Amino acid sequence: MKTDRRNFLKISSLLASGALVGFNPDNSSTLIRSFSLCTNTATLNSNPDFFDLIVNSGVNVVWMPLFLNGYFPYPIEDIQQWKGRFEKKGVEVQILTVPLGHPGNSLGGLPEFESTPKNWPRGVDIEGNKYSGTSLHPVITQENISVIQKVAKSGFTKLFLDDDFRLARTPGKIGGCFCMEHQTEFLNKYGYQDKDWIQLKQDIKDRQLNSMTRSWIEFTCDQLTDSFRKQQIASPEVKLGIMVMYLGSEKAGIRLSDYNGSLMRVGELMFDDHAMTPVKGKTDELFSALFHRRFVAPELAYSETTAYPAAKLSARNMAAKLHITTIADIRNTMMMSGLEPFPFTHWSLLAPAMKKAASMHKIIAGQQPKGPFKHYWGESSRMVGDDKPFSLFLASGIPFEVTDTPAKDGWTFLSDFDFKDVVSKKLESKGTTFINRLKSGTQSPGQRFVAENLGDLFALKEEIIPLLHGIPYVIEEKPVVCAWYPKIKTVLLWNLSESKESFTVKFKSKNHTVHIAGLDAEIVQL
Ligand SMILES: [Zn+2]
């Protein structure tokens, strides 16, 4: 990034205005919520005041890219110099890499590094086309092992692998590499014949979950896990982390349970205002974060608070994302925007929002949200689904909870793929009502069609309110997330409207009224 005189002025006036509240990281052992920012030495070098802006805004950890798509665009000596400066101010500096290469440009800059080096074997898709990134062959793991060793030698203690560390190019795709080497290895390992290969490709296209597609997904997951473990073992003193893409799971080679105990960034997707503004954009984002949190302890979990392209997500929407992190009890916010910084003026809104999020998080940290609406993401969704969750129930103002296995009560909202398993009786659970949006028509007992729109969900809400005993809920029919923490008699409300709204929480015989700014959240003591 070139030095920009206007940016200098923006930063200086921000620093002078006192807009940044700068809550200094208190004793890090008592810190509940930490804030990470990903930036690079080129941006820091060309914007000298950016350093003060970061330090004064309450950022605790700065992550710097070292190895991108197979290249080292930023000298390690430069990163170490900045590490020294930040550490003097109490800000930690760690490393992240783009280990396998992103498919297409997702860095926003440095076009010369978009494709992986010529000596890296290309992945081959199901149609036989070659592509760069998101595929694994032994030489690539070897190269990444040398990277973690370099990171350890240079005095860093944490390393995050960006979300190209997956074996499917996009969310909702059943991945794996279809090159000749991988084909031969797969057929030999599982005892299949050449004719089975053709059938496998058809089953993947049809998203059929059978024993052969299961074997393929297992084969792909084994490769990614094996690469991760080889890297971690090479330098155990560096804690390795995986950034998972939106709803990333087994179909992309990510067997989430294999990363237990590692740093994990949950997957989000709403990187610009176009995606984040609809209520459904917000609930999809929250849905994915809640799903991934099943596989990572709160302290090891990081958010994907990403703006991309860097200037396309407003400060308000970025601040709204902080509430997703709080509700999912993710203790580390990770702000990213590719290689370009998001507008410096964002910080005047972000810094106070970070302070508020941290104080709210302190109250609800470690609590389990409970409620009659159930968040469930089943095996078919993870293995062969299209990553389109039924998420809008989260905006109904009825409390919800996350379930690993189908609940025995309440209303469980299912993706189309999981609901097909209910119809075929592969997925059963007495006591809960499986809500589906597949299409209206005859539904067996224990199943119910509800279209995924707010009108139909509010109609369902009206119908079930008389059945709720000892459970708080929001009376109004306005989009709001209601997270209920019964042990501390507290509710967190996230207003999903752009405008200021008032909400009434009814609990037993009492009504609690609260006014919440657009996209903001508040805690209500019951
Ligand atoms: Zn291959």
C-alpha cells in the first residue's frame, strides 16, 4: 500500500480527538475477551501513525502474514522489528500464513502471488480441471513444516493457518483432489476398482451419502489432519491454529474433532454490507459460529470479523459482528481485511464497541444459552449438504440452544439435507418437533413445515407462547436474537434492525423493557 497523505490526516485527527477509548489490556490472565488485528509490515511501514492507532484502540494481539500462497512477501526481520515495538506497548505479535493457496484472489493486493509456485502440484477438480490452492500434495506439507520451524526460530509462539487450509474450493462443495495420484491411492486403500471411480464421481455430484462417498470424505480428511499434525509435531513450541471457512466441515476435508485443543477460528461469511445487511445474513453468520464452537473451547476460539474487500463493510456492521462473537462465547475477536487495512475511520466506532462487547462478555462468559428453539447441524449437512442452514429462527426473540445430537424437546430447525434424513427415518428423536422448509404438504407427526421468513416464524411464535412456562421471550414481533442464560437469570438481546428499537422481555409475570440502538446489543437482568 502506498503512503496516503489523507490517511495520515485521518489517523492524526482520530488520535487527537480522543474518540478512541483505549481500554488498556488489563492483566492478561483476567482478560475475558481479547481483540486481534491482522495487518502486515508494508501497511505499518507506509502508515507510521497506524501503530499508535492500533495500540490506543485496545487491540491485544497483532497477527502478521509471513508465508502467502507459497511465497514470503514480507521479510521476517521486518516483522521481528515491529514485534519488538508492539511488545513494548503490551501488544503481542504472532504469525499467520496462507498455507495451501487460496483459489483466486482473496488477499486484495499482491497479484503476483495469486497462484501458488510452479513447482507446487496443482489440484484437479471432479471435471478434470487443474487449479491452484486448496489442495495437498506431499511437497506442500514439507514446505509448511519449514515455515513453522522458521516461525519457532524467530521467537513467535502462535501460528494460524488461514482458511485456504481446506480441501474444497468453496463452502458447500464436496472436495478432495481428483488427480491420478490421489485416485490410485484412494482405490488401493479402500479396495475399489476403476469402475467405482466413475460411480464415486456421480455420487459426489448427486450428494449421495453412501459408503463410498464416506470413504472419499474420510480419505480427504485424513490428508488434511495428517498435514496439520506433521506441522504441529515439527515445532510443538508454536501453538498451531486452523481458520475454518463458513460452515467448513468434513466435506471440505475438515474433520473438526481432529483439531480439539488447537486454536480454531470459526467460519463466518458476511464480509461486506451487501451480505451482512439482511437479517438472514446475520443469522446465517451466527449459525456458523455457534456450530463451530461445538468443537473448540471458548478460550481457544477466534471470530472471523472480516471486512472484504477492505472498504466494503461499514464500521456499524463490523461492530455488529462483535455481538456474534459474544453470543457464541468466542473469547478472541479476529479482525481481518485481506492485505489492505479497512478504513482507519472505523476505529472511532470500533474502539468503544470493543470496550462494550468486552464488558458484556464478562457477564455471560462460560454460560450456556438455553431455550426451546434448537440449533442443530447434522451429519448430512456436514458431509454432503449445500451449507444453507435454516437460521432465521435465531431472529425470533425466542431463546435457543445448540444441540450436538437431536433434542428431545422443543422445536429443532433443520437444513433440507438433515430433514431428508428425518423423512427416511435415518434421523429420529422423540419429543422434539422437526421444523423444515422443504415444502408444504403432508407432514408426519413430529414434523412441521414453516417457511423461512419472519412472518411465518412470528406466526409460529404466537402459537407456542402459551406453551412456554418459566421461559423468557421477547413480546414484540421484531427481529432480535434472545440468548437466555438461566443460571445467572440474564438475557442478552441483539437488535437486528438498523434503527433503535424497544423490546419487552416477558419472564413469568414480569415485563422488562429495554431500548437498544440499531444493530447493538444489551444485557437484561431478569
Ligand atoms: Zn492430487
